[in-house]
Amino acid sequence: MKKNLLLVVLFIVSIVLAACSSNESASAPKKTGDSTSETPVNNKTFTYASTSDAVGLSPILMNDSPSANITEQVYEQLFQRNVETMEFEPKLAESYETPDENTWVIKLKEGIKFHDGTPFNAEAVKYTFDKLRDPATAAPRASLLEPVDTINVLDEYTVEIKTKYPYGAFLASLSHTNAAIVSPTADQKQDLMKEPVGTGPFKFVSWTPGDQIVLEANEEYWGGAPELKKVVYKVVPEISTAISMLQTGEVQFIDNLPTEQMKRLESLDNVDIEKIDGSPVYYLAFNHLREINKDPEFREAVASAMDRDAFVSKLNGLGVRSDSVIGPKVFGYDSSEDKAGTPYDLEKAKSLVKKNGYGNKPIKLLTANRSNFTLMAEIVQAQLTEAGFNVQIESMEWATFLDTARAGDYDLTFLSWSNVTGDGSELLYPNFHSDNVGSSNRAQYSNPAFDKLVVESRTAIDQDERKTILDKANKMMIEDNAVVVMYHGMVTAALDKAYTGLELDPNGKWYLKNITGK
């Protein structure tokens, strides 16, 4: 009896001790933003916060940064640019040769499969490129393959591409986000804008528009499975909210850090800030189809009214001041163009406005509702108003803004270009050549003399010759006030200190493949 009683007492004591231990664990304080969790990194969800949702997830049909941030993890190109040497290297390609100046024979890596199991081969390359350049596709970056004449499959892993003329920037074009190779099987079966299928280190899982996109590790990735097993792209419209989520550990990564929040970000103990010189350019664009914008004195008045030094000073070191359309990190740049633009001269602007009555009609200044675009719009509106212009801002969410600008439904707007290829020809041709008015040329700019130079810069093979031609085209735009460059951007990111291995590219892209836990 005593023995049984003793067993009962011991049983009750053990229950009490277990409960106390559990309560103590549950009530233990947790640090805000604590990144020292014992959960292995590969079992955690890695979350990136974006202020804008993607527009679409097919590299053939999309052409915007929020979308590219996702497609760069899911798809791959034949070539890639080495972010350190800035040279182009094979990616899905194994090697290439040019038997003559109009022929490219590309050997492909073997044994690679798309996420749906479809083999990656020469047929997939031909399918992708034929669709990209087919006018019926209406691909926004069809210009990448405009020089291509024919694409031929020589064998399962060899593709031959014939160009209509020598194309000095071809490797740059083939490394572009929009030249990524898609699964032909998936493209014929489903909408890749909603359900992407590539060869990359991460596979698509789901997309809840306006909320989040979920990716998972491609465990059979030919380059080795990533350590991150689940990645979430979370749409957080307010950047201040995204920073708060970064601080508390709900988010592990944000990019395009806003200048007005830098002090706050730098004060966070659980975050590392990364910055590199970048190739993105931000500029004020005139809608060159509008009659008023065809007037050289109107463009001169606008440019004279803009104090861009004052604007860049507000970027807290996150912008480089230059009048050059081709920036310091882009092939074709010449530092002599840094101060070649129309200088700030408020009195001259006022005089031109008064002389021509430019202030009599309202000007529609279109902007995207992203922090740096909003800042540009507010400052330039104030400066133009001081000169006597009547400027009204119209702000839109990102996808609507892109469509509106493409349609030319504005007087002035702010545009940007990441310069993914790092080549001046692939900046000037899609954005300002008359071939692309109504598509990627949202400024609707058309100048035959300029067009001729751009074509020459693409067809020349000698790189020194190309650089000279690009500088001439750049000068022409600056002297014409075709656009007014606001600044050239820095590439920035904030990463939870529990992680390392984020790869930043000067073009503003980034890659998650090599992220690991510390």
C-alpha cells in the first residue's frame, strides 16, 4: 500500500515539474528582431518584402523590375555577366564560336531539365527565341533579338543563330532577363505569366495577387540545390511597414532602400546594409508625341527649371549626379558628358515660360507610387511651379503606370532603366529608337539622326568603335534635352544578419541561390 502511495506521489510531482518547465519556456522573453533562432536556416521561410507586386512571370512577356526579381530565381539565360569582371560568361550555354561575323554557334550544357521535367536542349532555345521575336507575341523586349535572321537546331545540344548584320552586343542581349529560356511544354499547356517554369534554382509554388508569391528550392538544380528551401515574396505597399517587419524578423530582406529611411535602417542591430555602385538611370521623360514637347524651348525651359543638384543631395549618397544618359557603370559612358546638360537657371526658365505662355495650360506629370519616383515628382513639381509652369501630379500603382506610360497618356513622366546588360546600345535602342515607340520607348522619342547612330552602335563589332558611336548618340540626346537625367542609382539591400551570400548586381538584380545561414 505504501509502495503504491509513493508511486502516486512521484507521478504527481513529475507532472507538476513538467508543467512548470513548460510555463517557464512559454513565458521567457523573446528578443525583437532576434536572428539567433536555433531552427536551421534551411527549415525557415526566407521572406523578401516588395512595395510592388509582380506584373507577370513570363520572361517573354514581362518587362519590369518587381517581376524580374522573381523570374531571375526561376529562369536562366544562355549567358550571364560576371558582376566582378563585367565580362559575359556561359550559363546554360557551354561554349560558343563565331565562324563568321553573322553566325553564332552555341553549345549547350547537357543533362539539365526544366522544373516540369522537360529536357533543356536546342529545341527549347529555338522555341523561346522564336516566340520572343515573333511580332504576334508582342513581347516588350523583342528588340533584344531584332538582329536575328534565323535560328537553327544543329543537334540536340547545339543551336546556330544567324544575324541579319554584325551584332556587337549579342552576348549582352542573350544575358538579359527577358532572354531567359522557358519550358516549351509548360508554355503550351499553361500561362507562364501566372505559373512560371524554368531551369533555375527555385521553383514556382503559388501566387496570391496583391499578397505574396511563394517559391521552393529546386532540389534537382544542376548547379546544386540552394540552402533556402522556401522563399516568399511578400507585397508590403508601405516601405516603413516593410522595415518594421525586417526589424521584428517577419521579413529577412528588402532592396531599393529609400533615402529617407537610411538612418533608421542603419540603426537596426539585426540587419546588414549592402551598397554597390549601380547602372540604373532615372530620368524625366517628355512625351515627344505631344505638340508642346516638340518645342525645343519648352524642353529647355523645363530643364533649366530643374535643380538636380538639390535633388541628388537629398538621396543621402544613394545617387550619382550626371547629365549623361549612359551612366558610369554602362558600356559607352564618357565622363566628359557628366556636366554637358542644360544647367539649372531659374531666371532663364521663368523668362522662357513668360515669353511662350507655357504656364497657361496644365501639365500632367505622371509618376509611379514608389518612394523614389514620388520624391522626384514632388521636388520637380515644386521647381517647375516656381518657374511658372502649372504642373499636376498623377500617381499610379506600378503595373498601371507602366501601361499608361507605354500608351503615352501623359505630358511628363519619370522613367528608369536598370541596364541589365550593362551595354549602352541596349539602353538607347529599346528606350529611344523610333522602332520601339509604343512599346519599350515610353518617351515616344523619334529622331532619324539618333536612330542611325544607335543602329551603327549595334552593328559595329570593334568595341572601341562602338564606344565612340555611343558617345555621339549620348551627346545628341543631352544637347536635344530629349530627357533630363535625374541621377544614376546605387544598388542597395538590407539583409537579416542571420544570413549571408546575397549576390548584388550593378544592374539592380540580385540572386538568392547562394544565401546560407551564418
